[in-house]
Amino acid sequence: MFSEILKELPTFLAVVDAGSFTAAAKRLHLTRSAVAKSVGRLETRLDAQLFNRTTRKLALTDEGAHYYEHCNRLMADLRDAGALLHKRRTFPVGRVRISVPVLFGRRCVAPVLRGLLREHPHLKIDVEFSDALVDVTGGGYDLVVRIGTSGDTNDLMTRKIGAQDMAIFASPRYLAEYGAPSVIEDLNSHVGILYGRSARGSTWRLRDADGANHDVLMKGRQRYGDLDVVLDAAIEGGGLAWLPRWLGAPSVAAGALQSVLDREQTQSIDIYIVWPKSRYLPLRTRTVINSLVTELPAFMR
């Protein structure tokens, strides 16, 4: 019954707006008889008289006026919903929920996102900072940035953003006391400032002069779950630190740190964006992904 009422509704609204069956028929390209019958069917289904009909005048009853007010508001809402849907197809609208690693997210991802918000005033972004391997679908994230691994991708889509260059840093004071390693084997006689709880934070991936890869397990008395603290400890002379090049570069420029070994000997770490598999990727999410792919490499140099 509801679908039948909806079918007659545009004719009813046209009659009220036009002021007569004849004028409405012209607007709708129908006969006057067809318009009158449509209104009659609507009144029957509603069990209410919508119009007072005389030979000279057509006027809404109180029930008809009340019904018109509500239906007109409903049609306006439908038009607004259609306009919003069109906007969502033409420029990003709505909220994107993102998880990013703490330091990389703060220093590299967040500036890109803030610029994106300035460019798209109808876009909203919720960002959570975590170094844990978060559950993308279970956590309700639209996309996640991961460093070093894309994780389990059975239910996920993956796109590589780029690679984060790594380097080994030490303070001039430490190097003056213990010497600078010049080949990979020299690292065995040095202490490292280690990052995180996993063995990955103690293992530095390097490449020798012949192009062979080596996973060097460093020993050290200091281990921190924050790369900023690792950086501070290196500046204080606590040992060698394996850090993103973009993080250590300002301290090198200030003379507080030096990089050791050749650039070609330190392996880079891949960075990925992952998001739930879906037949339809909203424009707002696609816009964020494309912006990160395009602009993040500049922050990783």
C-alpha cells in the first residue's frame, strides 16, 4: 500500500502547487481525467478527503493541508539527499577513520592530512596513533598506514606508498671514544640503542659491498618504545641508533649526530596503506589514499 501511495504522491503535490487539476495536468503532460483519478486513488488509500471540490474552486481540506505540509517536507528532504549523494560522487564528503604509527604519523602523515582538510572543507578525518598492528576491519578503520609489513591481507586491499630510508646515527662524542664502524662486521663491537619490544627492533637490515643482505642482531643496554627517545639517547652518546633518515637528518645538520656506513649499506623499509576490501571505495577514502601516495614521499627524505 505504501508504494502505491508514493506512486500517486507527485500528482497530488503538483495539483496543490498548480492550483487545479487542469494546470497540474499540463505540468505533468497528462489528461485532466488521469490527474483527477490519481488524486481519487490517493484519497481512497488514505481514507481521507484531501480537496474540497466545487465547479469554481479547488481547495485543500484541513487534512489535505496537513498532509501536503508533511509530504512537501519529505520531498525536500529527498531532493537534499540526492544533492548530497551527487556531492559525494564529485568531491569528498564525510569522515575517514585512520590508524597510523605514532612518530611517522605525527611527523609525516598528519601534515598531509591537514593540508587535505584545507583543500576539502566537507572532509572529516579521525586519526588514531598506534605502533600496534591494529585490526583494520574489526577496529572499524577506513584505512591504516603500516611500516615494514602489510600484515594479513586476506580481507584487505594493499597499496605501497614508498620506502622509508634508514640510517645508523651516533654522536660525535660516542664516535670519538669508540670509533666509527666502516663495514658491517664492525657493528659487532658496538652497542645499539634499541627500539620496541620485538626482535625486529634489535635487528638492523644492512647490505654489504657485494649486495648481499645481512640481519645484524645488535646488543645494547637501552631499549625504548619511542623513536624520539632513541634519538635523544643517541645524541647523548649512548650508542648507535638505527633510525629513519628523515628523523636523524636535522640532528646531523645541527652537528649533534653523524651518520655511519654508506647510504647504500642501509636497507629501506617499505610503507603500505591497507583498507578493507569492498566493491565500492568511497571518494573520501580514495582521496585520502591518493594524497598520501602522492605527498608522503616528500616527508620521508
